[in-house]
Amino acid sequence: MTLPELTDYVSRHFARTYGRPPRWIAAAPGRVNVIGEHTDYNDGFVLPMAIERYAVMATDSAPSSSSISIRDTSEGVEPATIDLSLPVKPGKPKWSNYPRGVIAGCLARGINPGGLDVLLHSTVPLGGGLSSSAALEVCTATLLEAVTGKKMDPVEKALLCQQAEHEFAGVPCGIMDQFISVMGRENHLLLLDCRSRQTDLVPMNDPSVALLIINTNVKHELGSGEYAKRRAQCETAAKILRVPSLRDADPDALESAKNKMDNVVYRRARHVIGEIERTVHAAEGIRASNWPTVGQLMYASHASLRDDYEVSCAELDAVVEIAEGIGLKGGVYGCRMTGGGFGGCAVALVQAGTVEAVSKKIAVDYKTKTGIEAMIFSSRPAAGATILKG
Ligand code: ADP
Ligand code: MG
């Protein structure tokens, strides 16, 4: 659904649920990271784009109430009630901790909307690595801005949402998801320096290309333990290289220190150092609409994540192999896993005119290879959070 269609849908759903039309509607997108994986906690660069999938919230004041009530349009989701007359703390249901954390952060900044009836609808797949969590957080913050008429600085807003995810949801995420959901712009990617937090919008206006997002629909459980190990290995490598973080190391320094570290640590560092370079080059390639180069960088990123960083899995490798098999002739410039790894999504850069044929081929071949149905959709780079009504 497009944003106007979503506005219409949640308006009607809100009226059915609460018996009156909504006064304010806000939306915030999910995201896909086009390149720059496992670079964020090494002070490196990431290059995400906002996707045309959104968390949307419609609301009206509930003058006789001191609570924010949130109902989800999905049948199975337990409604949440957040009492503003008490200090806002983590609570139940579990999913409510994302909005709770944001509401707590807003209240601490004097942004107090009073009692509200809220309807939530999200078109970002939950738990698929497309950041439905950041979309929900940023949507909540944007809704409270709309209701109170108080606007936050975008960086402060993104950091408030990140803090909510850390402290209320217990997820130690980086800054990428919230930054892109706040700051995304139509037809642009966002080059984000995770050290300085500087952001650079990278234009991607060429209508002849599109991004394809392929959800493998698998999620292997070793994720969080392996993530902690990778972080520790990167710290070990940085120590041996005598730099504050791998952002400060270059390939030559790594080669000359190769015999001082074990092979696994060496390969982890080689991925990170190479990936930071690839991300900067990919941003240049996108600015120049040099799609074959960007595509090659995506394939190289995948190979490095698979072989050196060892965070891919059979299903992600299958998608990338199928895409490589289709190749430039069939309209595919490049493909890679995206997100933390061990499942989740792959992202492919394709010629816009081939989106349907490529999607179909990947779906059929992926099913044959793995027995699993993939979920595939295309997206142009979308806008960040917006107030749709009010
Ligand atoms: P991702 O951000 O990649 O989708 P996460 O595990 O970080 O995966 O976040 C998913 C969680 O966010 C869900 O399990 C749920 O708790 C919460 N969430 C996101 N969107 C919604 C929604 N529309 N309704 C209820 N909960 C949601
Ligand atoms: Mg998330």
C-alpha cells in the first residue's frame, strides 16, 4: 500500500475501532541496508535506504483518560495501555516496550500528549531484518510530535528511539535503523558515519534501477551469541593493530600484522576493513549511477560476509547464487545478504524493467533449492518519517 492508501486504510479502521475519525496520523518506514554490514560497531560507514513499508499510527485525544491506549490492526496482537500518571516503565505486552520507551523519552523532554486512543498498522514484516522495531519507535515519536506540535531535532529524535530500544526492549542496537527511519529521503540513500554520526544523502534518481528485497523466511538461532563473538574478535584485532577501532586500520597495516593474530581474527578484521572501503566506494558508484560497479561491490560484500566474517547461511547463499546465475543479462547487477546474518533478507540491485521476471525466477529457484517460500518485493528509496494528517 502507498502512503495515501495507508492513510485511508488506517482512518477507516480507526473510525471502526473508536467510533470517530482520527485527528493525527504519522508514519515511519522500515529500511534495508544496501551495503556496510557489521561495520557500525567498528565506527565505520553504513548505507541504508528507507523502504516503502511503514509503521502507521492514527490517533485522537482521549480527554477523560490519562493513558495512551494502542490497538494493532492485527487480530492476534494484545492491546497496550500506557498510564501517563505513573512513571513509564517497561511492561506488558512485550511489544509495547518499543512505544513505552519512546513515550518515556518524550515525556522527559516535556513532550506530553495526554490521553490518546491510538491505532497501529504496520506493513514492515516483523522480525525479518527490515527494522519493524525502529519503524514503530520512530512512528511513535512522530505521532507525539504531531499531537503536541513540538518538533525534535532529527538526531535527538533518532537517539531517543535508539535509547528506547536499548533500555525498554533490551536490544543493544546501533544507530542505523533509527537514523534512516527519521532522515530517509525519497530517491536517496543515507551514508551514515557511525563514528561522527554525520549523515550524507546520496541521490539515487535513476528510474532504470530498483532494489529487490528477498526475505529468506529463515532465522537461525545462533544469531546473538555469534554477534557477541564477532564484536569481541574485532576488538581483539583493533588492539593488536594498536588502533581505537577497525575504522582506523587499513589493509596494509592488517597484512603486516597478519602473523601477530590468529587466522579467524585476521579474517574478521579483513571483512570489516574491506567492507568500510566498499561502502564508501558504493556511495560514489551510486552518485555516478555506475550500477555495474555498485553491483560488484555488493557481490564482494556477500563473499566477505560468507567466507571471512562467517555470518551467512545456506539460504542467503542460495539467493545470491541464483541472482548471480541470472546475471547482468537477466537484469541483476548485484546481490548480497543484508542485516546481521544467519537468515533474514538479501538485497539485489536490478534493472527496473526486470523486477517481475527476476522476482519470479528467484522465488521458483529458491523454493526448488530450499523447499521454502521466499517473500520478495521491490522498493525505491522512500522518505523518512512523516505526519500524514494533523
Ligand atoms: P525487526 O526490527 O528486524 O523487524 P526486531 O526483533 O528488532 O525485528 O523487532 C520486531 C519486534 O518489534 C516484534 O517482535 C514486536 O515486538 C515489535 N513490533 C514491530 N512492529 C510491530 C507492530 N506493528 N505491532 C506490534 N509489535 C510490533
Ligand atoms: Mg529491529
